[in-house]
Amino acid sequence: MENRSTPTRWEKSLGELCIKFLNNFGGKTSETLVNLDDCKDDLGIKRRRIYDIVNILESIEMIKRRYKNVYCLQPPAVIKKRMEAFEVS
């Protein structure tokens, strides 16, 4: 079995990175403030990819900007409702 230190193409995809972002920074019951500088380091990806993730999540109203580099992630119940709405569409 191969031991890879570099991420696969799938692991670098925006969809997978969005899921990782939500899993790592999403609150358990309420809105969560997320500092983008922390995200870059915790996820181990370039700053440009963080902005790609934020743009996607903002477009579907899962995250809102509060301050420079600080965003508010919606509660898990809201995120779940939005995801279910997309699955139905």
C-alpha cells in the first residue's frame, strides 16, 4: 500500500474542501465566528482556496462576513436545511 504525503486530486477539490471547512469550523448548536487566517493553517491550503470556499458558502447563505477576515458560519440546523433544499432541486 502506498503512503501518500501529498493530497489526491479529490482531496483538493472545492466540494471536498467545503465539507472539510464545515466539519472543522461549524458550531455544534449556534452560529460560529471563523477567522480565515486560522482556516488556512488548520486546513493546510492556500489562502486563495479559502476565498473560493467562502465565496461558495456565501452564495448559498451558509456564511456571512462580519469583519475583515472574520465570518459567521450559520448553525448546523440551518446548513442542513439548505443542503436538503439543494438535494430536492
